[in-house]
Amino acid sequence: LLFVLGTVSCTLFLAVNGLYSASDDVVELTPTNFNKEVIQSESLWLVEFYAPWCGHCQRLTPEWKKAATALKGVVKVGAVDADKHQSLGGQYGVRGFPTIKIFGANKNKAEDYQGGRTSDAIVDAALSALRSLVKDRLSGRSGGYSSGKQSREGGGGDKKDVIELSDDSFDKNVINSDDVWMVEFYAPWCGHCKNLEPEWAAAATEVKEQTKGKVKLAAVDATVNQMLAGRYGIRGFPTIKIFQKGEDPVDYDGGRTRSDIIARALDLFSDNAPPPELLEIISEDVLKSTCDAHQLCIVSVLPHILDTGASGRNSYLDVMLKMAEKYKKKMWGWLWTEAGAQSDLESSLGIGGFGYPAMAAVNARKMKFALLKGSFSEQGINEFLRELSVGRGSTAPVGGGAFPKIHSVEPWDGKDGELPVEDDIDLSDVDLDDWDKDEL
């Protein structure tokens, strides 16, 4: 009887003072052995920080033991009674139980495990982290994104244009920025994050060039920057969020290839970009710089100011501005001139026969153009440009195969036109009768 009671009391004592025993495959870690076992180890470690009284910890215990047995000889699995060893828990920022941390290649930078609490989920995460560690060793990397010298020497994995953000730097860089930010929240041990990494890095460079830095790609190690991970409800990795000034962040749910990421970034850029400028052709430089810099330049020839007045001209310009806004994603150039001001240009584009206003879409690289045949209205122009944007519509070569001479003219002052002042002729001294006689 005494033996049985002793066994019961011993069991109760163990239940209160520790969830694991020496017979388990879980290594019990303490401040005495932690440095030698974990920090100085070449192995990957999964470490649970627990409290014996914690119900969640008690429910995790059989799963943790099962995972430790499955991973024996592959990944080390340990446990710290952080209620008993509060200094060790405090050293790793443990604030709740159970907290699971992954100690990988960089033992001084443990990552939080935020996966499921089943043995299957734990084993999957361990093997994913192990695979990442081995691949990092194979490629000479230490894991995660970096912004220092190492990343610049990475060749195909060049991450120089991925901006690394932290709890401290996030708000000042992102929240009040006029730029658009695409931010990846990742975990260094996450296999999907590793797969995304080269695509994200390549996209960052392309997007930086194509948007002139107006759309930025960034990365946050959510295992280290837990304030940000908590604020934005990061539950899985990688999670990509889009931040635009004055708007709540939204999830990016597109593809994970560089082309998918670039396409979305360019859409964001064009959605936020102002419409292109509508420029009057007052010099050769205006025409050439606009048409050379864009796939198409849309050239309108508006009626003479004396035929429309300022209000009539502005109504035509308003139509053009609306169309420039509608088609701003196309990144076209927009130009206008007054009838007769650039007569050589009109001739080379076959304008004049249809009357004014007229419109031509010019491809300066191919020196081809298409003419608006419909009405100079939102509907007519929209149909014309829609056809062009899908590769339809008849084109013709620019007359002479190059832009003609462009005359420098004064820009429109925004006012109604005035008839030229004629010289006054004084007829008082002319004897019309004598003039008639002489003529006869």
C-alpha cells in the first residue's frame, strides 16, 4: 500500500513540477545547459517554453513528445520550464505559454513558431526549417532577407532593392509615404517564403525601375518584428499586404511569380499616378521628347481660336484630359496644336481632310499613325483608342517617314482670339471722281 501511495504522490509531483521526464525524447533545457546544448550546437532546435500549470501546455505535451520521437536524430526538440526558469524565458521574450521558438543557423536570432499544435504540423515546420537551413548552407547564405554587402554579391538572388523593414522603421517609411508599398511578412524557416524570395527580389528591381521608385517592395521578418505581425494579424507565411496613403492595408492575393508581382505593382502605380500632361506643340522638342518617350503619342489638332473661342477650346481640351485619365495605364503621351500652326505636321498625318478637330495616334518608333474617323467626343475617342489598345484599326506611314519641321510658336494664353488689327487708311484726300476719270 505504501508503495502504491508513493507512486501516486510521485506522479502528482511530476505533473506539478514538469511535463517532461528523462525517458522522453524531449531534451529538458535549463539555464545551466541551454548555451551548450542549443546555442553552441550545429543542429536545428525546436524549443518549447512552457509552464506546468498551463492548460494549453498540458494539451501540447503528448504532441510535442510525439514530434520529438519522430524527429529523433534529425532535429533536436527541447523544452524549458519557463515558470521555474524565468530568466531564460525573459531572455527570449516569452510572454505567454506555450511559446515555441526555432533556433536555426543563427542561434542568436530565434524565430517564433506560429503553426499548428499537432505533431504533424510541428514536424512539417521542423523539416521545412531544416530544408531552408541546408539550402542556405549550400548557397552560402545565412537565411532571410538582408540589405548589406552579402545580398549585393548574391548574383541571381540579389535582394538589393527589397527594403527590409522593422518594428522601429515601419511607420516612418510606410504609413505616411506618398508611395505605394507592397510588404511581404515572412519567416526565415518558411519554405514558401524561400520559394518566393528570388521572385520578390527580381520583381523589386524591375518595379523600382518601371515606377521610378513610386512602388516599393519590402520585407518584414515577422518572427522578429512581432509588434507588426500582431498589428496586421499575420497568421501565416508569406503574407503580402499593400499599403497606400490614407487607405487601410489590403492583402495581395495574386500569383507568386515575378511577372505576377510586377503586373500588380504596375497596376497600383498607374492607379495612383496622375494623368499624363496634355502639352501644346510649341516647339520641336515638345513633340519629339513626348513621342520618343511613349509607345504612342495622341496628337489633336483643334480648330483655330477664332472659330471656337476660349470656352470652345477648353471643352475640347477637357475631353482630351478625360481620355488621358481613362487611358493613363497605357502610358501614352498627349499633345495638341491649333489648326494651321503646324501645317507640315498636319500634312504628314493626313489631317485636314476630315476637318477640325482631328486626332492621330502616332507610333514614333515605327513612324506609323492611325486617324480618328469618328466624332471628337468622349465616346468617339474612346472607341478609337480602345481599338488601338487591342491592336485593331488601320494605320499608315507618317508622310516622309519622319516628323516634319516643327515651328516654334507662342503658347496659347488661354484667352479668346482677336482679329489682327488692320492699318487705318485715310481716304479724305483721295479724289474719287478724278480717280475714276483716270481709270476710264
